[in-house]
Amino acid sequence: MTPSIFTDWSAEKARAFARETLSFRHRLQDRLMFTDAELVQLLRRHPRGRLGVFTRGGAGWRPGLPGDLTAVELLDAVRQGRLWLELRGLDQTHPDYAGLQGEIVADHARFAPQVRITGCELGLVIASPGMEAPYRVDLALGSQFQIRGSRTVLVYPPRAPFATAEALEDIVSGERAGDAVAYDPAWDAEARRVELRPGMMLTWPQAAPTRVVCHDELNVSLSVAFMTPAARARVDVLYANGKLRRRFGATPAVQGGLHPAALGKAALARLWRTVEREPRFPRARPQFRLARVQTAAA
């Protein structure tokens, strides 16, 4: 049997997996695929269309473009600037990450067989020292594997006011981005604050908002977004609820798990999706371009 990525699964964590915020120990930080040399190779091979470049501007999150910087220059720009690189869909474009995805899914199946993963996508974040990511809500279940550097992750309760039903419905329908939801700094008092260091992994429940603050070193983390039948059913319920709220003025409840009412709404959501084209929230226009003469955000 292939050795586990994790070192501290327990029966208690297995029971709570996908339902509670949990931290684990892992071994990925020792793999050569996360050294500077391999990150440069990854940046060289990765499609630029699947590379997100961001910085902080005032209170906002500013998207940008990598310009014509080489992979070496991109990594140097992150190390010296205030940048956040997101490499999306790694398992779809790089065989070594597809293999890593298989290991992660197999480990989850070994230790928490009651949670059936039906979809999983890997991404990599390379962030500058001191960089912050804004408050955001994702409808997939999420995990972060800390590889290099350290960060503080705040996980907020997956309920109103932190994640309202209306906001979740907007995200599912494509009318709002996950980082365009309301945030009040006073909510930090109710967040679970976790200090992630290399060799630690954090996972949280569906729709639990998160916020990230990197510490004073180059930060590298692997993100895993995955779905289960229950999580997919909840997405469908939110989609159907959004339609019922906007079209008929209803105030529908959000059923959890595979409740009969949830399955009925899931069928309704699938029907609506087949007959209507949903609007998608407009992607924010790039606000800066990286250049060799100025390897930090303009």
C-alpha cells in the first residue's frame, strides 16, 4: 500500500471530515516538486490562461496580467513584491499533479470512506511575504496544504450573517463572485484562527467563508476543491432556491444532505439549467501588467 500523505488521521477526524474545520499533518513539504527549480518549471509549462495574478489595492483585490515575464522573473516578482499567483487546474494540465490528486483522493477514501469524493481540482498559490487574500465564500469543499512559509487562515461559520442564503444563491447562479460577498471586520471575533506552517493542512465545511494573511516569507500552498454527493445536492438546492426567491417571492429553506426535499430541488435545478442560459458575473478587468523594469504591481 502506498504510504499515506497524512500522519495524524484518527477515527474522530474521520467522523468529522467534510462537516467541521479540521487540521492535519502531511508530508508534501518534503517533495522536490515544490522547490524553486520545480516551481519555475511549473510556471514555464502552465497555461497563462489558467494563471491568476492579483495584488491588494486599498481595501480591494486587484487582478492583473503576468505580461511577458519569464517563469524565473515571475517567481522573483512574487518574492520581491506584493503579489498572489494562482495556478488553476493543475491536475488537468500536469501529469505529476494529476498523480498527486489521485493520492489525495485515495487517502481520503482510505481514512474517511463515508465521504465519497465525486470531483476534485488542485491549484497552487505562490504569494509574496505579507500578502493577504480577501474574505471569500466557495461552494466546493476546500482544503489548504501549507508547503512553504506560513500563514494565518480565518474560517468563519457557514451561516448568516457570514454567508447568507441570498449570497450563496448569487454565487451558484453566477451573478456574484465568491470574493464579492459582504465582510465586516467585527466578524473576525467569531472566526476560527489557524496558524498554518509547512506540513499542516486545513479543511473546512462547505460554504464556510475564509480569509488568509501570509507571514513574512514566500508562501506556497496547495489548494484542493472537492465535491461530494451531499455537497452537490446543496449547490442544486441553492440554485433552485434562488430561482424560487427571485421569480415567485418565496423564502425557501436550505435542506441539507440528501433529504427528499433536497433531491426534489436538485431535479428542479437540473431542469432549469437545461432550458435557460444563466448569466455569469463579469470577470474583473485587469488593472495592472507586470513588467521587467518593475516587477511589483504597478
